[in-house]
Amino acid sequence: MLKIYNTLTNQKQVFKPINPSSVGIYVCGMTVYDFCHMGHARVLVMFDVMTRHMRRTFPKVKYVRNITDIDDKIINRSIENQEDIYTLTNRFIKAMHEDEIALNILKPDFEPRATESIDQMYSMIASLIEKGFAYQGKNGDVYYSVKSFKNYGKLSGKNLDDLKAGARVDIESDKRDPLDFVLWKMAKPNEPKWSSPWGEGRPGWHLECSAMSTHHLGNHFDIHGGGMDLTFPHHENEIAQSEGANNCSFVNTWMHVGFVNINDEKMSKSLNNFFTIRDVLEKYDGETLRYFLISSHYRSPLNFSDENLASAKSALTRLYTATRGLSASSKAMDQVTMRFDYEKRFNEALDDDFNTPIALSILFEIAKHANTEREDDKDQAGALSELLKKLGNHIGIMRYDADDYLKMGIELSDAKIDEKIYQRESARALKDFAMSDQIRDELLALGIILEDSINGTTWRRK
RNA sequence: GGCUGGGUAGCAAAGCGGUUAUGCAGGGGCCUGCAAAGCCUUAUAGACCGGUUCGACUCCGGUCCCAGCCUCCA
């Protein structure tokens, strides 16, 4: 029984799909004017884990994650770079897709772009104006009138009076109320623009997501997610727009992913304390990074540090080491399935609001079990190893062969390493341990660890 | 100030009203020429103060502290 923490109710709730034969999920994706950073990575990975689990739980999942490819930041960056917005956004969309592959993120079913969804935004604006939720200011901008929507604030737990107290007044705008937000913004000279019944301009950010989500998933759908910073105002505004325009409930379950912090402070573009996914991939492989991101619960803050990444790397290495050189008969695999409840507990952990730390702890139990059986019952150890890989795959880790993973990224060729190992074996045969240890140290300096066993010497990366 | 969360052993991170979380790092042991890996074993917890209870890290109240949102942000 799947339970999900719902921001709307501030509670973990049993998830009941609107239509069990097709679950709809929408996640606010990236604004593509720069490389994705670790905060984006966390959202990508979290919803990947979540949708992988949902796909095993429900017959069909429709996962939509949009791309915001028009907004002020994109326009500003394109002016800075002296390139048109499509050149800019296409470049970063490509980079984002590369990052996703490194992190083993499965593609969403739909990845709509704002610039390709303008028509849907027109109809939403028209509907909002017609129903009295929106108005056009003298400057041409179309605004949503927040006070016309009685449930405004229900997601973020805010009330209009408190918001008003701290509201900033935007001098350039023509809002009736400082809290009103823009649905359609008039283009300034030389800005990208689309012609519309309200004049040439571009859509407001909040509008995009309302239009794209309902277009793909219907006016009322199951789950909407994003980073915690989107709760207010972005998601609050989406609710106001969608429920206003469509006159029905918008989303049942709202999910928000916690921040990635640096020194206990939010990583963000504005604070300029961010690391891009690519920065991190220079030092750690994508799977280590993914492991790190799922090693804490998705709603908790996650502190980014080299120490924590190194710890993630060691932990993942332990899992791979446990699966090394094992295989299993189908009989042993059946027996393991029958005798132990690892898989059941693993699924229960994910059913409990996607509790990945618990799911991982079960993988370590299996690893220990396999290690223990390795000497006595290699077939069973192999079956446990297969189970470990299978469950790991459910959350997008353990995707490599153990040897491939443990030897990944070493400069020296296999032949050279084998030659060194042979030299060392010869020295050891002569009990020339000084020479033997020297060779081992040489390889260690190149990041290669030698391991002697009765079956000979093998190596892995440090 | 308003609204959310949170404070767990050296570090990271969970569940749980009474019984080993888990990983990394540390101590001791087995194994090894020595290592590595692995196994066995071990120490170090629950911000503070009260309350409820036979029993609280877990529930309730208060205090202190931290983070986030309230402005673009995942």
C-alpha cells in the first residue's frame, strides 16, 4: 500500500489513483539557460526513483516533465551571449539529457516545451479572463487576480493578509493588487514574442505549467511535484490558474523535494554556491552521485560535501564487491525468493513515501548475507547477489557488471596491469616481498588496489 | 513577524513506546608473507527542561537552536 506525503495536507496519505489503470504525474522541470546543478539532479533522481516504483505498482504511469524554454532569465542570457534563445536552450537541453544519462534517469513519457505549448496557454488565459479571474492592465500585461480565487494559499499554508504585509510593489507593472501575477507579458522591443489576442508577448512562468500539465494529464490528475522552493508561489499559482480556468480540483497529491545544501545553506543560483552535475562527474561516477542523492530521504535537506560523496562511493563499492564473481542456478534463486523477505521489505520501504535510506539498508543486509554465504554455499550467495542487483535496478543503481564497475576509469591498460601483476606474482614466488610490495605500491599510486586470493590476484580501482 | 520542516553516536542517515537500523570512519580478532576484501566482535546516540507511562530517542507541553518559504530559484 503506497503512502505519499502530501504537501496539501502536510500528511503521509495512502495514495489512491483517480484512475488506477493510468496514473498521471507532472513534475516541474528545468529552466534551460545553464547547466543543471546538484539541486536539479536531486529532483531528477528522486522522481526517477518514484516513477520507477510507480511503474511496478500500477499498470500504467504517464510521467510528464516540462522544459521551460522561455522566460526572463533565458532572454537575459541570450542577450549576454549574443545568441538567439533557441540556440541557447537547445544547447542546455542537450546537456541536461547527457546529465540524465549519467545519472541513469529514465525519460519521462512526455517532455513538453513551453514554446511548443503556447496555444494551450491562450485558451487558459481566455478562460480565466472570461470567468473573471484575470484582467489586462493598461500596459497590456494580463494578470491573475489573486483575491478572486478563494482558496489562494491552501497549498503553502499562507493567507492573503500575511502575504500582503510583506508584498513588494513592482513599479513597472500595472497590477490591481501587488500579489497578482502575470499570465501574459508584453514583449519589449527585440524580445522574443508570440502574437496573441492580448498583444505580442510571452507567457508567464506559472501559466506554462498549468497549461502543459492539464493538456497531457487532464484537468484533474494525481501527482504534481518539484523542488520545495516551488511550493510558493509557483505551485500555489498553478492551482489558482488551473482550478479557476477549469472549475475543478487540479491535483490530488503535491510532492516537494528538499534542498541540496552547502554548509547547511541552500544551494542556489542566486547564492552562487552551486555545483553542476558535470562538476561532480569529473570526480565521481554517475552512479555514486545517484547513490549519494538517494542516501537520504527526499524531503530531508541533503548536505553536499566531498566527504559525503566519498562515503557514498565506498558504500556503493561494498555493494558491487558483494556481487563480484557470483552466479546462481534458478533453483537457488527460487529458494532465496521463498526463504527470505528482502524483496518484500524493500518494496514496503519504497511504498512508505519512497524511503530510499531503508531500501538501501536492505541492500546492505543482502550484501552481508551474500558475503557470509560465499564460502559455504556459493550458489545461494549467487542468488542473493542476483537479488541485490535486481532490487538495486529498481532504484536505478547496480546497473553495471561488478567487474566493469570496480575497474571503471583506470588509465593503465588491462594488459599493463596484468603484466605488473605477473611480475609481482613472480617476486612473491621467490619470496621477494620487498619487490612485491613495491609493485603493489606503484599500482596503488595509479589508483589500483590489488587483492590476493587463492584463485590468484585481482585488481580494482581505489 | 507569519507559515513549513528539523535538531540522533566521529561523520552520514532511518525506523520504532520496551528487542542489532544501515553505510563510512575507529578499536580488538579471524584470514593474509604483509595487505586488500570479507567475516566475527566492540565502543561512541537521540539539543535542553518538564509531563504522560510499568517503560520514551519515539507521545504531550515548554525552552533553546538551525534551515526553508513569504522576491526569480529544483
